[in-house]
Amino acid sequence: MLAPNEQYIAEWLSTYAKPNTRRVFHAGVKHFLECIYDVMVDNGSLEQFAARYVAECRGGRDWFKDLLKYAAALNTRPPKSARAFMTGAKSFLEYTLNVELTRKQGRLLLGRLPKGSKARTEEAELTRETLCRILAHADVKGRALFLLLASSGIRVGEALKLRLEDVDLTVDPATVYVRGEYTKAGDAYTSFISSEAREALMEWLKVRESYLAVSSGRSRGLDRSKNIGDKRIFPFSVTVAEQMWRNAIIKAGMAERDSSTNRHKLRIHMLRKWFLSQAKLAAPENIVEAWAGHSGYLDDAYRRYSMDQLREYYKKAEPYLLISIPKGISEIQTKFQKDVDQLREQVADLTRKLTDANAINLQLMTENMRLKEKMAQIEAEIRELRRYVEAKLYG
């Protein structure tokens, strides 16, 4: 029999400000309870299972042994996901049971979690041709979102927080203003989108209000109702965006999964990587990184370049960010990219050789200095010997 429906999880999650943290920690506790009770826990019964578990712990259940069991169960997951889920489970227990892990307990848990800092999922190559196939199976909102991400480098979570007033479609290139409250580091930045993305976004905005009206009607009576007054350009969650991407790659026949993690090899966050690699073919690295909101490059880019200069650089990079372009142009760009890669390798090789030559030159100079010092010492000894001989002969 499940315990009464106390709102332990809701109360605990309310102490975190960021929606993404609440989402990840919610998933971590849900997975923890599924592991402990060996059952599937849905959102409707999650609070009941949480209340049951809290009652059992207060009755003497060993919560740390449960964490050790959970850590072992997480060993097959990607390292980052495993640590995030474990952090959520620990935080829930510390808050609800008023307990605190010792250093020894922390080390024991860490030793059972998967090692490494990067996710283990093998990623497929995201090419222009691949993106064309995926976009062909996306609806109007998905196409607008995917093209915005691919041509601006903005993170998915940041794109879904953008409001209507954050995008200026009247200038060329269309400009996106990402507010500080949207970003991971709290730094505001400016990016741009391609003409292709601008057209897709305008098509989406034509039907956005209808989408909101229909979604609001469907969600009446549910706990998570859709707000018809939502001012965001894309009024849906990261979960919905990820599902839109999955639907598109499945329809495109490109839903291959990694055999070890069971995750898709093509994921929505790869659009950001695609942007970075393509834009750097035509614009300086520090500018491209600033467009993508990497905080370490923002001050440098905005201090050294005016907004007009940033726009000009984006116009140079835009041809490499377009998805639906004639095959001939695409082939030329691909060949150019290969040539650039080869040139980069040649430059790197020459740099290595120059470094080696400099090292050899430095070594020769050092040896030469030593020989000169040795010669000077010998000459001094000869002069001293000559004086000695002369003194004996003529003294």
C-alpha cells in the first residue's frame, strides 16, 4: 500500500530556480525510485512512491545502501547523465531526510559511477545532405527551430526562451538578442540567422497563434496547461523540441542508435556543432564562438568589432550555413572545405618543422657559445703559459 500523497518532490524542487535543473533532478529521483522498487513509476504516482520511501527511511531503512545500489545501476549510463541523476537523488534525500553524506560515503558512491567526462554515445556525421533529409520531415515549427539553431549556434534551451521582441527580422542578416537571463553563464549576447532560417521563422509566426489556441484547448483540465498568452517564439519545452527532432529523424530513416547507450546518433544539440564548424570556414574563430554565446569570447569580440563589422562577417559565413542549396554549390563548398582542412594540416606540419628547426638552431647556438667560451679559456691559458716561459727565459 502506498503512503499518502505528500508533496515531498514538489517542495524540494521548488528550492531550485532553473527549470533545467528541476527537470534533470526530477528525472533522477524518478529513476532512483524505479531502481529501488523495481517498478515503472509514472509522474502520477511519483509523489506517492516518494512519500512511501521517506516513511520507510524514517522507520529505519538504510538510505545510503540504496544510493550504493543506485550508483551501481547507473554504471551503464553516460558519465555526465549518471552524475546528474545521482546528484538529484542525493539532494532529494539530504533535503527530505535532513541527512548529509560523509566524505567516505561520497568517495564510495563516486567509485561506483561510470568514469569519464564525456558522454559515451557515438555520434553520426551531421552533413548538409543529412540536414536536408531531416528538414523534409519536420513540420513548420520544427523547421523554423532547427534552421534557427543551425544558422545561429544558439543552445536549444536558450532558443526556447526567446520572446518575439528578441528577434529583429527587418535587418539583414536577421538579428537575435539573447538575454542574460536565458544563458548558462548569465551573459547576454547577439547572434544572427540565415535568410533561409528567417523565411522559415516567418512562416512559423504566421501560424503560431493558431498553434497556441489549439494547444491551449487540448490542455484544458490538465495540470500543465498551455498559456495562450505565452510570448515566447517557440512556446513549448525542451522535451517537445527533442521529440520533434526524434520524429523527424525517424521519418527520414536516420534514427540509428548507439549500441552501448541506446541513444540516437543524431541529436538536436549537434546543430550547434554544425554551425561552429561551418561558420569558421569564413569567419574568425573568436567571432564565431561569440555568436554561439561562449562567454570566454564575448568581451573580446564585442570590444574589437562593431555590430556592423559582425554583420559583415556573418554575411561572409552565411553561404556555408545554408542547408537547401543547389547540389553543384554544395559540392564546391565541400571541396573547398576539404582544401581548407588540407591547408590547415600543412600549416600544422610546417609549424612543427619550424619548431623543430628552431629547437635545433637553439641547440647549435648554445653549443657555439660553449665552444667560444672554451676557446677563450684556452687562449687565456696560452697567454699565461707564454708569460711564464718568457719569465723563465729572460727573467
